[in-house]
Amino acid sequence: MKESLDSQHDGVAIAAPQIGISKRIYIVSRKVLPEGKNQEDKVFINPTITFKSKDKKKMEEGCLSVRWLYGTVKRSSRVTVEAQNELGEKFIETGTGLMAQIFQHETDHLNGILFIDTAENIREMLPEKNDKN
């Protein structure tokens, strides 16, 4: 999973089902983890969202599973997740903004939902030719 995520320069997270693994696991890229945290990709095994704020915002979203499609999705602005790490140790992580969006997006993958199932204003945005995609 880490190799798959690292192979996509614009990827911020990936869920196991996206690469054909039927497990409830996702990884968040070290590129988006808050400063001062472990600077390795963070693994979430059997994650459960235990809190979603009532405050929701429309956020621009894309996905490695449906490349170059983007749309607007309404997401809670603050989310708490309980999960296990690679050693089986439980942890709790709360995220706001992009992290809250990632937690919800990746949990949706684990539940068989793609962002395009709920997104508005879906459109294709191809990469620029001089971009390294």
C-alpha cells in the first residue's frame, strides 16, 4: 500500500480496497501529517469514526481510483477516528480541515463508497503536460 501511495505524487491517502486488498486499512501520507508528528506514513487498521462535527463544509475532492475527476463533497469539519496501528495498538486521532476530509474519504472507501457517489459539480481536470504525473 505504501508503494502504491508513494507512486502517486499527488496522493495524500489510500485505502486497501483501492488496490484490490479486502481489508479495512488505509494509509495517510507523511506529506500531509501535522508538523511534529511521526513523519512516516500513518497506518489506520479497522478505523471507526467515533465523532463527526455538525459543522459541515463543501470541499473540493478527487480520488486516485477515478483519476482526474473532481467534485464538491459536503464533509464534517472535525472528525475523530479510533484505529489500530501496525502493532495492533489502539489510538485515537482527531483531524480538522484536510485531515477530517481524508478520514471521511478513506472510511467511505472501506464502506464501498466513492466520492463521486455523493459529489456535486463533478468534472474532469487533466494534468498539465509539463506536470510529472
